[in-house]
Amino acid sequence: MSSFEKKTSPQNAVLAVGSVAFDSIRTPSGKADRILGGSANYFSLAASLFTNINLVGIVGSDFPKDHFEVLRSRGIDLKGLETASGQTFHWVGEYGSDLNEAKTLSTFLNVFEHFNPKLPEAYRDSRYVFLANIDPDLQRSVHAQTRKPEFVACDTMNFWITGKKASLVKTLELVDLLTINEGEAFLLSEKNNVIDAAAAIRGLGPKAVVVKRGEYGALLFSDHGIFSAPALPLATVKDPTGAGDTFAGGMIGYIAHEDAGADLFRDDEILRRAVIFGSVMASFTVEDFGLSNLLRVTPAQVQERYRQFLRMTRF
Amino acid sequence: MSSFEKKTSPQNAVLAVGSVAFDSIRTPSGKADRILGGSANYFSLAASLFTNINLVGIVGSDFPKDHFEVLRSRGIDLKGLETASGQTFHWVGEYGSDLNEAKTLSTFLNVFEHFNPKLPEAYRDSRYVFLANIDPDLQRSVHAQTRKPEFVACDTMNFWITGKKASLVKTLELVDLLTINEGEAFLLSEKNNVIDAAAAIRGLGPKAVVVKRGEYGALLFSDHGIFSAPALPLATVKDPTGAGDTFAGGMIGYIAHEDAGADLFRDDEILRRAVIFGSVMASFTVEDFGLSNLLRVTPAQVQERYRQFLRMTRF
């Protein structure tokens, strides 16, 4: 199960909405100015090793056109990526010695401020949907334009939990799987124990919840109990930006690849392997700045790292 | 491998030196005054499910004699437990919402201040030795009184790393296995990455290092690579006191039980299962205050929880 060939059929394609951005990042390992990032970029590049992607997002006229070609060459469809006049979303952040927590220094929403996602007709039949961490109103607007999604996943963050909780709760009613950081799971559920938090969140709609714990791995909660996945200990962590979106990309890309339909939640075998593929992809992302490693990684490297996870956990 | 019967032969007995204490503890779940604790208590009670124990320590004349009977009834030999005139070691501490970190409010060393461990003749042939977190001079003094230990493990803490590093380094030269908290591994190694820290510590002597990460589990580093063990997510964590000593008890108790001799480090199969038994035992301890749960737990419960770890990690 650690070997896979990318499935390029439209059947397996994942509709993904999220941000496409410039990031300016400072970490203890160095800094990078205005490099390509955004949740949709990280998600799509990770998922594109497993399936094709229908990308929904917005960029400004300053966005480098050659990156479009890079994405297209990986089976990431850009009909849903709008180019608006103005500047691309720009995030400025830094990490201290605790690489699990980003400090936002500035957020320039730019063209993202008036983003009103419109799905190209061809996207509306997407069976797999990922709503990255954006305004929950927009997450639902995208969902409403799909005709018969069979599997819907989303992510969110403290900003929406604090500022738009009622809307977020409505989104969660539509969702099969939520991926969320542990601290944000506590914030959303108003619980301070991960078992209670996951149960409360599953009570809002999601059949499964993945609680992400950064370098400590992730926990999957479903009807079939708890699956605990480690993170791969790494000698070098240069930049944690995008780790969570990359994780979701590996996870949902693999789920769409397996295409189990209604059987997905009958047991948690695919979900467990999907969590590992998410962890594998995230481990590559954090080893270098921005998208660098994600643009380089090969299926053979992904499979080898999957086997590393197997070896690391067997007893 | 999840089923075991206690081995009661002197061959398998573990010599353990550490503190026997009263603890006064406040946690978010409540408080307890002058309850029984100390590293040697936690270690021995956990290990006693797997093997017999030769206990070395000191208590004051205020120590409740009925606890001696409890320990003896579990195959914990007390010939090495000295009763001195004066008061028993007393630790006062509290935990905030971060249960991974204890705050020491007071330490009354009492009779422990002039503890000079003397091994009963019958203990000197112990093949398995655990040097709990005490002054590294005393750890070496105990080691020097043994004749032919085949496996020596120890624990330590920031207090000794900061205050007696040269002595601690000498102890580590004698040690096969070190169990240590992650933050303390960074402090000892002067590295800030767990892979680098473990490599540096193994360079000081130990063939294997277990880095303990509290609720996030533990990492085993040996010649055979990395093993990542989760902690069991628990609905209730009342008191983390003694979790690390209990972990060591489950781990070293199981190692002595398996009694692999020179083959122990040929691969890491026994070590891996030992880490899981350590995690299993620690999961019981933290669910209630002090030694309460450790005094109640049955082999059948230990085996069932071991199977929970198996189910939680399979993919």
C-alpha cells in the first residue's frame, strides 16, 4: 500500500479552494521574501502526486505567469484561478524557536479581500472537495456550487473560530473530514482535552477529525477509534509554513486516489494511510523554504518515506 | 507479545535505586497532601508486574510501615531500603494547564540529604540495574557496588544537568539506556533538535536513548534507527507525577522479563515493545493521583492497553 501511481481521471480530481499568495517568512534558519505560497498552492502541489486538481482561487496581476505553467504541468487545472487587477495576497510572518507556532506580522489581503469564488462549469461535478482555511462563508459558497460532492474536507484557523464561529459551524455541517491544529481544536470545541475536543467537533458534523500536532504528529478520530500517527523526526526544519496545507494535500489526494466512495468510512484503513501520506508530504515541505521541496519531490521519494513511517512505528 | 507472565526468578530481578518520598501535589484536577511517591516507588510498582525488584533507598521514621507490606507483597525486596531517624523526603509541587511540566514549590530532602546507598550482598549480583533520577555521584556509587550488571539504565533531570554535568557524564559512560525528557535532552546535549540531541547523548555512552515527550509519546534512538511510540490519549489526566519513573519501570521491567542478555541490542524488537509497556504503565499512573492506579492495575489491564497501542498505530 505504500506504492501508488497517480490517477489522472477526472473522476479522481479534487476541487480545492484556498489562497494563492506571496509569503515573506523569517525562521531561525533564514528568511525568504515574497516567495510563492498560500494554502491552495501547498495543498495542490502535494495532492497532485496522487490525483489531478481543480483549483479555485484568485491572484493579482503581479503574479508570475511561469508558475501557472508549473502548476498545469502537474495536472492542476487553473480554469478556476481568477486573475484580478491589483496585487496578490501577501502574508508576512515569522517563527521563533517554537516552529509549531507562526507569528503573523502583516496580512495584505489585496485581491483576496473581494474574492467571490465562481466555479467553472466543469468543476461543479467534482466528487472530492477540499475547502482550505478561508472565510467559512466562502467555503460554503464553493460547496453550494458543487452538484454532488461525495467527500468534503476542510481546514480552518483561530481567526475564523474567534471571528465567525456561527458561520464556521454551518460549514462543518457539510463536511466529512476536518483537519485542525490541536490548539484550534480546543478553541473551537471549548474543551481542553483532545478526546473531548474531537468528540465535540464530530458532533458538529464531520465524520472524522484529524488533530494536527506539528512535530508531534497527528491523531485521527472516527467511528473506528483513534489512530495516532507520528511526525517524522527531521534533522533540518527550515520553514514550517504550509505544513498543514501540505498535510491535507497528501491526505485528501490519497483519499481521492483510492476512490472508495461510500465505503471510505466503513473502516478507517484508507483514512489511516491517508494520514500517513499527509505526514509524509508535510515532512518534505518543512525541510526547505516555501514550495521548494514540494516542487522537487518524486513519487519514489514519497514511497520511501512512507516506508520510513512503517519502520518507525512497528512493534 | 502482548501477553506476559511475571518472572519471579532472581535472574530477572531489577536493582533499582531512587527516592521514596511523600508528595504534596496540586493539579487542575485537585490536590493531594503527603501521599506516597518518589521515583523508586513508581518505578518498582510498575516494574513489579514483570519482574521482582531489589530496592535501594532511604525513608525516615515517619514512613508508614504498612506500605512496606504492600511493596513486599509485589515481590519488591526491601533489604536495601534503609530507615533513618528523621523525616522522609518530601516534595511539594504543582501543575498548571500544561501537565507536561511540574513546578517545584518546595523540596525537603530530609533523610535523603545524607543518603549513602549501601547494597545488601544479595543485590550485588543483580544483572539489571536502574539508576533513577538522583545525584549522579550516588548513581555511580550504586553501580560500583554491583559485580556484573548486564544492563544498566538511568534517568536524570535538569537539576543534575545544570549542577553536576561532569559527574552525570561519568555516569552516562556506564549506562546502556538513558530515559530523558525532551527538554532535558536538549539541555544535556546543547542541541535543539531531537535527532542531534539523541546522537550527542549516545556519543556519551548509552547504546540507546529514549526521549520522553509526555502526552506526545516517546522516541527510541538506537543503532537500529528511530522508533516512535505514541502516548495513549486519555479522557482524564489527574496527576502526571511519576509518569516518567513509571515509564522506566514498565520499560526496564519488560527488558528484564525478556532477559535477552547480549542479544538485547542485536535488534530493537524488545526495546520497542519495552517502550510500549513503559507507555502503557505511564498511562495508568497519570489517570489518578499518586500511586493509586499503579496499586490497582492488573496484568490483564496492562495487556489490554498494550493491544490498544497496537490498534492505535497500525496502518
